Amino acid sequence: MARRRQAKHTRKAAKQQRRRTPSNLSFAAPSQPLPPDFKISAAILHLAEPLRARYREPHRLQAIIAITVMAWNIALFPEDEQPHVQGMLLESLPPQLSGEDVGVLLSTMDTLIARKRLLYPQVREYILTHQLTLVDNKVTLSVGTAPVPATIQRRSS
């Protein structure tokens, strides 16, 4: 019961933090038709670019890509389902994260979700796996995906 209360308190603190923290990630122009050689791995790197430009350390890049992949997948859910999916994510976070840390994470994810919807609304592929490689300051990302129907819903428990 205490763990549930803690998770609820963390979500509440994160929600309050999101309201206070304006997003620093810029939005690009609305999406264009996808080129024939479109790659989701390139789209993930593009979505993460504002963060990648700010944080270049390998461990941070790993985290940025992982967060971007989570945001991509959450964006495939209907908007009214997304808070629940994010709540499930929060429950799996380490308990030592502060409410402010969780708030920054959720705010970043919300911005990435909005960027995905703006730049790639027509792409309905769920990312199952991803592999990030960093060699001589060159970033390579490989992803494994599966098509998703036009609408998906979380499983009821």
C-alpha cells in the first residue's frame, strides 16, 4: 500500500512540475510526406536531436535514446490512454528518483511525444528493440519494429 501511495505522490509531483517547467525543446515544421528510404532509426535520432545537441556523453546519449523510444511508443496510444501508460512507467522507476527528476522526465517525454505527432503522425510502427552504437563520435541506431493498427488500447487489468 505504501508503494502505491508513493507512486501516486510521485505522479502528482511530476504533474505539478510539468505545469511549472516550460519545455526547452523546439518544434520543427509540420511533417512532409515520408521519403521512400525513410528509416525509423533516423526519425528517433531526429526527435532526440535537441537533447543530443545538449548532452554528448555516451551514458546520457543512451538514456536520451531510450526515453525517445519510450515516447515514440507512448505516442501510438490514444491521448486519453497516455497518462496511464506513463503511470505504468513511473511505477518501474527507481524509488530514489526525486519528484523533480520524475517531473523533468515526464516533461521531456511529453515534448518528445508532441514532436513525434508533429513530425511523424503517419508512422504507425511500435519499436520493439533498439541498439545504439557510438564509435569515434559517430552515432548509429538500429531498431526493430512491428506495425500497429490505427488505434491501440492498453490491456485492462
